[in-house]
Amino acid sequence: MKATQTQQQDLLALGAIDLEISRTKKVVAQLQSPEQHAEISGRIREIASRLLMARNQLDDAKLELDRAESDLKIVEARISKDQAALKSTSVPSIATGIQHELNTLARRKSELEDIEIAILERRESLEAEFAAISAEKAVVDAELATAHQATEQEIIKLKSGLALQLQNRDQLVSRLPEDLVASYQHKISRGSGVGRLSGRECSACHIGIDAVAHSALSAMPADELPECPECGAFLVRG
Ligand SMILES: [Zn+2]
């Protein structure tokens, strides 16, 4: 294919821009992938599951406490009732029976009070644990928010760079003959579009060109745009 020296240089520039564009698009896709903050998200999930467990333990403690308190009320009511009965009786055998029950109730009351204190202590340590896990989660949540924000900003920056790259590309394409661009596009779709001959190597495929092919390439007129015998890309000499 025929192409002036300027067109050949423009084509090389187009090849470089297309490489940049595809790199930028790849980075943007990576940044937008759900895997981007997988590590932080994983940590948040782990903390959230510990938080839920702590919440459940707290709920259990509350239920146990309610039960102990209600048992205690029943015992206390029974004690009041027995005490009143004791005052109003003058029969010694009945008084002995009531006193015996009162002793048993006093032991039960003391047991329930111990249980209540133990639950209250446990609830206190569970509340502290819950607060500590909540604080830990808040820190990692903030870390994720910051990471998201940084990624968003990076994406915005890359996209504005991409817009500029596409603008430059359009300018180059408008300067080049349509058939040359179409042919270049076709080559790109098959692999490499354009390379520079540097020494005996094609910069698109990095394969060395043998001496015979190389001297044939060198013998071609300057406005002739040859193809790399290895990868088929346009080969710009010099
Ligand atoms: Zn090549």
C-alpha cells in the first residue's frame, strides 16, 4: 500500500494511541470490577458476622435476665404471702411448716439473685464486646468508603484521559486516507495493526526479519508501506 512519510508516522502514532486506549480501558474495567475491593469487603463480612453473633448473645442474655427476674418476683411474692400467714397463725405446727418453707424460699431467692448478678456481669462484657466489634466495623466501613472514593476518582481521571486519547485518535484518523485506516483496522482485528522496523525487528511482533526479506523491504520505495512478513502488521521503516 502507498503512504507518504507523514502518513506512515501518523499511522505509527495511531498504533501507539490505540495501545494506550486499550490499556486505559483495561485499567478502568479492573477498577470497576467487583473484585476491586474484595479484601476489604471480605473483612467487613467477617466483622459483620461476629457482630451478629454478639448481638444474638446479648439477646439471649436479655431473655435469661427476664426469666430470672420473673422467677425472683414469684419467690418474693411467695415469701410475702408466707410471712403474712406466719404472723396470723397461732398454731405452732403450721408456723413450723411455714418457717420451713420460708427457709427454702430464702435459699431459692439467694440462688436467683446470684444468677441475676452473673447474667448482669455477662451482659456487661457482651455489651463491651459488641461495642468493640461495632467500632472495628466502623473503621473498616470507612476504609471501604475511602477506597471506593479513591477508585471513583481514579476512574474519572482515566475516563477524561481516555476522552482525550479518543480525540487525538479522531484527529489522526481524519488526516489518514480511509482505505489505509480500514486496512489498519482490519489488521488490528487480527492482531497487530502497525509496527516500526527497528534494526531487523518488527516492534509489533518482536520477531526478527530474515536477511533476504529485510533487503527486499529496504529496496522498496519510501512511499511504499510494506507488511511485516511475520505478523502482517504495516511496517514503518525509519
Ligand atoms: Zn511483525
